[in-house]
Amino acid sequence: MKHLIAPSILAADFGNLAKDIEMVNQSRADYLHVDIMDGRFVPNISFGMDIVKVMNKHCEKPLDVHLMIVEPEKYIEAFREAGAEIITVHYEACPHLHRTLQQIKATGAKAGVALNPHTPVSVLDDVLENVDLVCIMSVNPGFGGQKFIYRTLHKVEKLYEQIITRNLSTVIEIDGGVGLQNAESLLKAGARVLVAGSSVFKSENPLDTISRMKDIGKDTLMV
């Protein structure tokens, strides 16, 4: 499959969200990535369901909603009703992960699992068949603008090998410190969805940056 770009709204101008979402609409981006933070699982607070509803009203791209929260199972239906088409929960926050994945799928959303930088991909061995998307955190979750952790490349390679060996359709998403400087390496390792925050919204020309990220590896990567 051709790789996908998911600009992260966390890096946008909160005073002009509608304008920045319209930029994403006009771009070659595939998703809008929305980080939900509760101040407990991560040391920051971001958006709630009402804001996601507003984003969904303005956004023409599917909402890729990443729940960085404790007890995500309490809010899955609410975020689906708010417009989430992909709902990702953290392995570290889900003592009953298989049940939570079933809950997500029951809403009609795609089910994702995120892994913190210290969490090995092997923890997903027994649920990988139930996962549509694995979000590998390449920074410590909670804040945008952090430096990319290069150990992530090894994790992507290991997980991609498992996906291919088991003939699964699971896709790998990378979140944190992604930009033009490392996108090609991530795609070659097996990533297929790139979450880009500061590298898009802080660039001089966000539309051009998204387009350039979309074109990376087009002559050499799988399509």
C-alpha cells in the first residue's frame, strides 16, 4: 500500500483551528491525527469529545483519534460518536486489551494500539490479528516538538517482519518527531502511516511539506 500522511492537530494554531483544518482539507494528507490527553496517562491535557465533534464538522479527512488516557474503554463510544474513524488506545493503559479492541471494532471504527518508546513490540504477539493499526511512539507521549528516538527504526523492522510472516493487513503508524529528515527511513523499515505535527504546521509552507512527504519513496516503496 502507498504510505499515508496524518498531520497532528496538536501542533496547529489553536486560535485558528478551522483555518488549519481547511489547510489539511486542501492538502494531500490522508488523515487528521487527534491526540486526546487527560493529564494522568501523560503530563498534558488537550481535547475532549466536544472539540473532536467540531473538528469532524470542519474536516473532510478521516479522524485518527489517539487516546493517551487512562481507562480509555469508558470513552470509546463517545469518541466514535464524535467522529473518530480510527481509535487508538495505549497498551500500557489497557489491562484487558483484547476486550478493548473488540469494543472499538463493535463501534465500527478501526482499532489501533499505541506503544510507548520503552514497550517492546512483542507484547502484541497475542492480539496482532485483532489490530488494524499499531502506533509506535517515537517520542515520549504528552508533548509535541520532541526529538525522534532512533531506536524506533528497529522496533518498526521487528513488527513489520511479524506482520509479513503472519500475512496480516495491520499497518504501522509512527508518531513523534517525524519529518522530511527521517520519513524515508521509516517507510523503508515498514511504516505506512506517518504522523507529522511540528514538521507540517510549523513549516513555512505546510501544503508543500505534506506533498513532499507524500512523494517520498514513490519510485522505490510498495504501492
